[in-house]
Amino acid sequence: MKRIGVAASKMAKGNLVLYNCYVVLISFLFSLFILIVAGSSVVLAIIILAYVANEIMGVELEKSWSSILSVCMVSLTVIIAVFNLFAISQNIKLPKNQD
């Protein structure tokens, strides 16, 4: 998470507003990448599980698998959002008063 601040400071070159914008942008893009990678693996795993379970049990359970998939994706989104907010809060810099 500290590397987000290092990369943002190299791109902003001393501009505090740009630094904060870059921190938000970098953390958002990284979270989006993680969400796509983890989400696709979760979807693939649930599809394989549903296929195997439907073949073994012999009963179509499409509605229950879709609700399981939606619960998994919502919880994954919430967890990634919390980590994203944590990374932003660690790297954001506020202007200092010159009083």
C-alpha cells in the first residue's frame, strides 16, 4: 500500500492535488484489476461446482446457484472496497496550515 504513495509522488512531482488524484486513481485501478481477477475465478469455481452438483444430484438448482453467486460477488466487492478505502486513507496527504 505504501507503493501507491511512492508511485503517486513520482507522477505528481510535488503537486499535492495531483498527488491525491493519483493516489485515488492508482488504488481504484488496482482494486478494479483485483476485482476482475478474483471475480472471474469465483465465477468459474461456482460454475464448475454447480455443474458437478447438478450432475451428481440430478436436479436443476439454477436459482440457488445464482443467489450463491450474487452473495459471493457482493461480499468480494465489499471486501475490496474496504481495502481500497484503507489504502487511500493511508496514502492521502492533507495540506498543512502555514499559520
